[in-house]
Amino acid sequence: MEARAHLKHARISPRKVKIVCDLIRGKDIVTARAILKQTPKAACEHLLKLLDSAVANAENNYEMDTQNLYVSEVFACPGPILKRIRPRAHGRAYRINKRTSHITITLREKE
């Protein structure tokens, strides 16, 4: 049995999120939560909230024991890109891509 939680259109680059995802993949819930609270990255706020949501889904929807849960999968996919224009010299314009992410966390019970 597995419990999932999704976060769509997070206003952070998937490249930045993947760094933090690698830190918590395969860890139990208590360790993953401690890592996310102590790591000074912007993606940690999104992932901590998403982890809490996945634990609540596991507990309420699937009646899983929260003491035996671990992070089996966590990944970030690119979402839609917000395209903005920055004025430059001589009437030119440079494009600024504001990237978004779709983040997914999957929890499973230890056997």
C-alpha cells in the first residue's frame, strides 16, 4: 500500500527541488522531517508541507501506521514556464523564464 501527495505549479525551479529530493529519498518520516527542517534551501518549505500532507493521507485514507512509513519516491517534474521580458539597452528585450514545478511524494510502509 502506498500514499501519495502532489504539489502542482510550485513557483520554484525543478532543478532546485531535485537537490532536496535526493536528501530525503529512502528515509523514514522522522528523519526526512528533521532533514527538511535543518536544510537551508527554499524547496524545503514546499517539501515539508507536502510530506505532512502525504502522512495525513496515509493515516486517514489508507489507515497506515505512521511509525512504519518511509519515503519511497520523491521527484519534481517541470511545470509551465512563466515567460517575462526584461528591457535592455538599445530597445532590446531579454526573456526571463520563471520556472514552476510539479512535486510528488510517495510513502510506503516498512515490511
